[in-house]
Amino acid sequence: MVTTFIFFLIGGLLAMLIRAELITPPSNLLDRPLYNGLFTLHGTIMIFLWIIPFNAGLANYLVPLMLGARDMAFPLVNAISFWMIPPAGVLLLSSFFLPNGTAQSGWWSYPPISLQIPPGQPINGEFIWILSLVIIGISSIMGAVNFVSTIFWMRAPGMTFFRMPVFVWSVFSAQLLQLVNLPSLTGALILLLFDLNFGTQFFKPLENGDPIIYQHLFWFYSHPAVYIMALPAFGIFAEVLPAFSRNPLFGYRSLAVASLGIAIVSIFVWVHHMFTSATPSWMRILFMFTSMLVAVPTGVKAFGWTATVWKSKLHLETPMLFALGGAAMFLLGGVTGVMLAAVPFDIHVHNTYFIVGHFHYIVFNTITMAIFAAIYFWFPKITGRMYAEGWGKLHFWLTFIGANLTFFPMLPLGLQGMVRRISSYEPEYQGWNIVASLGAFLLGVSTLPFIGNMVGSLLYGQRAVNNPWHATGLEWTTTSPPPRENFAEIPVVKRPPYDYGDPKYSVIEPNESEEERRREIWER
């Protein structure tokens, strides 16, 4: 998690450089090849080196605790999976020092643009980009096998599937997607590498190759990748919201099954990224329907979150603020997603900043906000220290305001026709771009209180009790931080995962602490 946060800072710095360039209509800060390289690496880092591996790191820590397991099923595979990520990230960043710079064809790397390199340079930015992503892909596949095996075979006695927390269901669904969909991207990148360096013609249109096949292979993974990123975030909301509203999670089984529903439907939506890529009409209609259908299980989740906090007495600590903010922003990201599923509207705003705004409302305003909620929520458990609440709330408000200032202007800009990926634009778009750039700089500033809070709390923070939030998860019954193998004895589970307000589990005997009561419930 620490490693991926370093990449988050690097990706954020690249984003601030991009937004600095876009303050003025003419391109006057960065030359165009450098601008292309910056937005290529920004997208690649934020997806493949920040959100996806951070979620994997968080799940590596929490899933065994939530299941009552000693460790992941294959610890050695786990270690190898992690240690492939830092070298891949360093390799990707090293492309800045190549004579022709880093890859410049976007994080999707469409051929034939991605195949246009100077002759006689086999080691180039595009080659490095492909090699880095293949390494990350292999790491993710290994991790997915480990997660699925752990959830199937490492559950404590009594931990049935419908006693697992929704976070575990979300991780399980996301990792199934990794297993099913990621090999298509890895295979496509290997074929692209052969076209780039070894003279093959898989995707070269002038030599009877078909670049549309690459788009299909790429998006077959890369749209489900949005749900691979989002499902753990949904699971985080399901853990944080009940804890700070003191209500049982509404519709637990529905939310658990909805995770699998999202995963299944998301496999069949990838072509909506290709409505303008010579896609036949019958295919457009089919994938428009499936793309809208995915809103049903996601709507179930949003309804469950809303019903959980309805008429409850909210405790607005920092994790709850980030969870509420992220869940609220998901509504705007989801509504714009349904709009983009409609073929006529999608064609109208294709390749505009509306796409960028929608995407960032999902990946930053929803998923990254959920990640921050998770960090604050489980920080006492992981470190044994409490964070500074005041600094946490300052971090939330700077992030929430900065994120909306940055990404909301992109929606009207896209509706007006501003094209993405270009460093210059028409003067009439400057007003909204100034607002977006100021918001981006505010987002950059917002990380400072977070870093200071985490480092200061780790060194000097008040020692945390085992269950500072009075939460019901199994992870809160062990010490903070947990011992080497999580539990002194493997617990036997005899209760549902969310028992807030249930009289059967909430009677406290005289002179019995809340923490002792929780431990007794798990052990009896």
C-alpha cells in the first residue's frame, strides 16, 4: 500500500503538469511529445500502479483477518506477486530517459499509432510500456489465484459464504474478473510487442493486420477493470457506513449477490467503448442494453448504502466523511455512465472531455475517496495508532472540494465539444479549464495534511484499542496491530457479519466492556 501510494504521488504530479499546460488555450508550457507522454503515463500509473495494486494490498491484509485465517493461501506467491510491481513501475518511469521519451499513444496504446516508432530503436518508450504492463498483468493473475483460493479454502469454522463481509464478496468478485479477463490484455500486449519489434503483422492495417481486434482484446479487460477497481470500493462503503451509522447493513445478501452480478454483467459491456469503431448496428444495440443492465446491481448497492444510513444517528468521523462523499459522487459518475451507454449520446460526446469527467468521477471521486476511507478506518488496526481527527477532516474537505472543482468542469466542456488528449484548445473553453486546473492544484495540496497525519500518527499517535469504532468485523476482535498469524486461536463463527442494533448480540453484561462482548460473541 505504501509502494502504490508513492506511485499515486507521481501520477498526481504528472496530472498537475497536464493541468498547468491546460490553463491557457495555446500549448506554451510542454512540447506536444512530452504532453502526450505525460497523459499516457498518468493514466497507466493511476490504474495499474495505484488503484488496482492498492486494492490488492488492502485485501491481502484484511481478507485473512475477516475470514479468520492465519494468512493467504499461498504466501510465497503473494510475495512474488508484490515484488513484481516496484520493478515494473520503475521500468515504466525509466522510459522518460530514453532518447525519444516515453510512450505517447495513451494508456490504451491503440495500433497503428502505437507502432509508429523511429527505425533502428528496438528499446523505445512503447516497448518499455508494454513490458511493464505485461509484468504487472502476470503479477495480478498470480494475486487473483491466491485471493480466490484463500476465500474458498481458508475460511474459519462457521464462516459460510453468507457470513463473509461484503468487502470479501467484493474482492472475490473482482478477482474472478481478473482471472477471466486479464489474460486477453496480456495476450494482446504480447502480440503488440511482436508487431513492434519482430516484424509480425497482427495489428498493422497496411499489411493485412486488424487493429480493431486489438481494441476488442484491450477493452475486454479494460472495461471490467473499472469494476475490478470499483468493487473493492463498494465493499469499503459496506464496511464503513454501518460502523458509523450504528445500523445493520441493509440488504446484506442482496449486496453480496450484487457484487457477483456486477462482475458477470461487466464481462459483456466492452464494446460500448467502440461504438465509433466501425461497430455494426446490431452489436451497438446489444451492448447498449448490457451496458445499461449493469446499472441494476450497482443500483442495488446504492440503495443498500442509502437505506443503511437512513434515519440513523451518523458519527461523522473521517472514514465516514470519505465514505459518504465517495458514495454520493458515485451517483453522478453512475448517471453519466448510463448516459454514455446510449449509442446516440455516446457518439455525440465521443473523444471529448465528457468521457474524462465521467471516468474521473468513478476512479477518483468514488474509488480514491473509498481508498482514503479505508486507510482512515483500518489505520488503527494496521498500525496500533490513532490518527489526528482534525487533520483527517481537513484532508477530506480539501479533497472533496478539489475533486469536484477539477472534474465537474469537464462535463460541460465535453458537451460543448472540447476534444480530450490535445494540449491546445479553443479560447471559449478557457474559463472552465482554469477552474479545473485550480481544483487540480487544490487536490495536490490536499495530500500534504494526509501525509503529515499518517507519518505523525505513526510516530507519535495515541495507541489504539483493539476496536476503536465498536465495529462488528472479525478483524476487530484481535489486537491492534494483529499478531504475526492474526489470531491466538482460530475463531469459530456463529453470527451474521453485521449485527449493529440486534438485541441478540448487543446486550452488555454489567462491568463488561464493548470489546470483551465482541470477543465473546466471536468465540462462543
